[in-house]
Amino acid sequence: MKSIVFSLIAVIILTLTIACEIPAGPEGKPGEIGTDGFSPYIGENGNWWVNNTDTGVYAASVSLKNMTLDVGRTDTLVPIIFPATVTDNSPLQWTSSDPQIATVDNDGNINAISRGKAYITVTTVDGRKLAESAITVNSVYVLKQNGYWADGIWVELENIDGGTAFGLTVSEDKVYVAGFYRDNGLRKACFWFDGVRIDIPDEADISTATDIAVSNDKIYISGWYSNGILAKACYWIDGWQRIDLPIGAGNSLASEITISDGKIFIAGYYGELYAEGVDRPDDVETVTNCYWVDGKRIDLPGETTLSTYLRMFVQKNSVYIAGTLYDRHPNGPGNTINTSVYWINGEIFYIPDYKTHHLDITAYNNKVYVTGNAGDASYWINGEKIDLFSPDYSASAITVSAEGVVYVAGYGNGYVCYWVDGKKIDLGNASFVNSYSSRILVVSE
């Protein structure tokens, strides 16, 4: 009679544990019976145990973190299990909602296959869902002077002929690159479509494309041209229609272009500069950094006698521009004293103790991110320096993904590389990589 009563009590307890979560017995622990002889507890495998018998019912709580990966990269999802005494994960099963985007094995190892979003689910053997993780897979493009990497695969630009690539964008999985090639030693503006060169027909003696944007099936290319001593800032639409930008005296150059809310934003400068191949006098006058919005010029504060290509980021009509100010220019940029700055809607901000000739800028969640070639691998968030702890490497470009992940492109030791939230990923090898990365672009689904 006593054994029947105990059996009936065990059945009642087991039924309750399946219907609701019952904590481990006060004296029970994995591998031992509770002191009262039948109290349920969670065993090392996460199942309910009663009378030292595995009921086969999973009782532990499981949680997973969401994860962002780049195409071709791997990582491991580590389930957070409560209680911590659960050490055997064999009752867990892993599945992916879309193995064409991300796969998972029984140990939680994730392999990012293609751009998009997949959900990794952990279930019990009988199919009961315990936890889910959203896996976002991004595509990463890194530009170098003579080509680019797309998801880690090198694409060399066709017929670059001693030229240089400056700008890169991606639209509907097609890659557009702006730059120039050389014809009898002279610069000629062009762009590349998926690596194939398309010349920009322009009667100017010299021309250079500096950046490229695609919007509503139109291609916008910033740059400059020259028919003699002076260079003139301009942009082209669809590679043939040239539009000159209003400037002050002297030379001018458009270095970056973006389209936001149907408006054309272009960063650049004007002043007493001289075209390639023309000797520069020692008494060069002040250069003015500026940007144009639909052709209207807006001058930026900060006196300088030289300017490098400005970088720009536009978000909800807020304009972020990064550049360098020089206080003298006697015999070339190597003899100047420079100060790194950025502007937000025309207001200037100085970056302390940061001197570089090439800056890049972006913004995310009211934070401003700036990086540049300053002889070390680092970047700034709202003026606070973040070290990437990579000796002999320099940073040169920065972006933030839609998920808030920071990507920084750079180079060093014969490699072009990029960092993802501080983790460095080398691209290419020293046999053909001999220059720095100039752009990084992250494309999310």
C-alpha cells in the first residue's frame, strides 16, 4: 500500500513539473536524490529528475544572444543555461531557419553563407522550442587603389592603367567605383561597374572622378577637370552630363558625393590650388573647405593653406564632414603642420592630438565616429579615442552597420585589413597589397 501511495505522489509531482516550472528541491542536486526521497531537481543534462530517475522532460531555461556576422565568417553561439549546474548539452538540438544564409551544427557553430537574416533555434529532442537567436549576415566591401574586396574576394579593376580608385558604392548588388585611368600620362575620369571600366566622355585635358553614388537608377559622380592651370569642381550624372559647381577664385575640387532625401550633397574646397604638373609657389593663399547642397555652396570655418579630399556623411539632412587644416605650405604637404577637424552642419570641432592627412567620418545614434591615417590604428567617438591595439597598422576608413557594429578599414605589414568591433581581419597578402584601403562599406539586407 505504501509503495502505491509513493508511486501516486511521484506521478502527481511529475505531472506538475511538466505543466509548470518547479525549482530544484532544497536538498536536491544533479546526481543525487533529494533528502525527502522524491523531490524533483534539474540534472546535469537539464532534464527533470525524480527519485534519481531521468524523466526525459527538459526543464532548464536557455537563452541565446543575437549575432552579426560578415559573409564567410564563423562564430559560435554559446547557450546561457540556468541553473549553471547543467553541463551536458546533448538534449539540445540546433536548427537554422535559412541554411542558405547561415548554417549551424549541433555544437552551436555558425557559418555565415550569404547576406540576409536567419534565426537559429534551440529545441529539445521532442521539438519544444527553448530559445532563438537572430543572425544578421552583412556584406563587406573594402576599396583599395586598384580594386576592392567583396566579402573577402578580391576584384581587380579592369584597365586602370596607372590610375587610382577613390570612391565606392553598392546598389542592388552591383558595385560602382569612381576614379581615373591614365591616357598618355594624363588623368581621365572614369568609373567601374562590377570591375569593368566605363570612361566618362569629357573634352577636358585632365579629369578625375572622386566619388560615386546611385539613386533612383541614376549615377552621380563627383570630381574635377582642368583645361590648363586651374582645376574646376564638378559632378557628372550617368557618366556624361557634366555640371560645374559654383566656386570662388582659383582652383576647386569636389571630393565626395551623396544623395539624401532627393538632394545632392557634395563636399570639396576651392582656392589658390594648382592642377597636377603645375609648379606651386611658396606663398599659396588660403583655401576654403566647403560643401554644396543642390549646387548651393556653403563655406566651412577653419583657415587652411591646403586641403586633402574631404569625407562626408549625411543622415536626415545633418551633414558630417571630416578634413585637415594646414597652417603653412611652403614646399608641399610633407612640411606642413596639420590639425584634424570635423564639421557638423558647418560647426567645427577639433580632434585633440590627432594629426592626419586622410580622415573618414560617419555617425550613428547621435555619436560621431572619425578615423584616419595617423600612424596608429584607432578611431574617435565624440572626441574620445578608441585604440584598436594593432601595432604597425593604421586606420583609414570607418562605417557603422545598421546594427550598430563598428567597422574600420586599415592597412599594415603588407596587408589591407578591417576591424569588426575591434577584431582585426586581414585581407589579401603582401604579394599584391602595397597600398592602403580607402573605403569600407557594409551592406545589410
